[in-house]
Amino acid sequence: MTYTALPQFQAAVITILRLDDVFMALVTGVFDEVPATPRYPHVIVDDPFETPDRTFGQNGHSCSLTLSIFTQSPSTKKLGAGKGGFGPGLEIAESALALLSDVERAPITIDGHDVVDCDVLSIDCSREADGLTRRIDVTLIALLEDAP
């Protein structure tokens, strides 16, 4: 039995995103901390959280983390969509979810654990105080079991 699968889950998510050329063409980087000199758009893997899942005596883990997607544009479009609003960040979110949430077709592999499911818990869009930066927080939840 392992007590936590969170470090392995976070590392797997970062690796999956960084190794996909199509995804990386959309962003300047995927980080697990705020870059010293951020370039936009970028993704920060943030807020990791885990609770044990011991249903029926199994050694399971419920892991969540947030993909914080930051985009920036000087555009002043009134509708807040397209290149000046949340559109670019939502495109990045959709691409990340395509890579991470279909564990049947593209399983997430983590040494010592079987990933049973990975799904979206929430998506939250906001504007930063500078008026130029948009932030999209995509919270994922994954159910893992210790491999036999």
C-alpha cells in the first residue's frame, strides 16, 4: 500500500502535456510553479489535493489538481470572446482535457498505480487585476488504485 499517489499523478500530468507537440504548440510552457518571467500563454499545474479511497478495502486514491491557464491579450473586444477574451484559454483547456480525460483510449500511466478515471471537476474563468490577463482554472479529479 502506498500512502500517496499525488506526486506521481502531478508528474504524469506534466509529462503528458509537455510531450504532446500539438498541445505545446498552443502554449509557451507547462510549469509546476509560477515562472520568474512569464510568457503567455502558459499553464501552471497547481493546487494538488488527495484523499484516500478505501472503498471495500481497496487501496485507492482520489487525486485532484488544477491546470491554471494564463493568456494575455491587449485586445479590447467587447464580447470577451475570441482572441481578446477567454477563447484562447478555453481552446488550450479543451486540448489538455482531450489528452487527460479519456483514460480508455489514452490511459495515464503511473508506476505502481492503475488510473481508473480522470474527469473534469470544474472550470472557472476570471480576469486578473491588470485587465490584460485571463485565467482559466480547470480542476481535474482522478481515481487511482494501487497496482497489485
